[in-house]
Amino acid sequence: MMSGPEFLAFCINASFAMIILAIGIAFIRLARGPSLPDRVVALDMMTVSILAFCGLFALQSEARAFLDVALALALVGFLATVALARFAERRQNRANQRENS
């Protein structure tokens, strides 16, 4: 049976593996698409996965600086998602106006 620190180390390593797998899957969806909303969601998933990676690394290394990095990345990721959603909405509105003209 594993003791407390050994079990925590195992869980952290398993979590790193799952997060890297999630980033890889999201990257494939980002590259393949097929549509812009798919790519936006994949980019957002990658951002959240990288945030989890930063938080997990901060837990493992006991370096609080990575929590600041995660917070800054969360803000940038949110703004990027909102900007891409607004771009997609404007693009759709232009396509609708062309059809109605």
C-alpha cells in the first residue's frame, strides 16, 4: 500500500499524463476543424488544459509563481475566446446579409 506522499506523487504524475493527452486531442481538433466553432472550442480546451498543467506544476514544485502565470493565462484565454466568438458572429451576420441581398 502506498503512503500519503507516494500516492500524491502517483496522482500528480497520472494527472500530468491525462492533461498532456487532453492537449494533444484538442490540438488535433484545432488542426482538423472542420468549422470555426470547433476550432474555437478546441483552443479554449487547450487553454483550460494548460491552466490545469500550471496549477498541477505549482502543486508539485511548491512554486506559487505558476499560479500567477495560470491566472494571467486564464484572463488572456477568456479574452481570446470572446474575440473569436465575436469574429465568428460577425462573419455569420455578413453571410446572412449577402444571402438576403
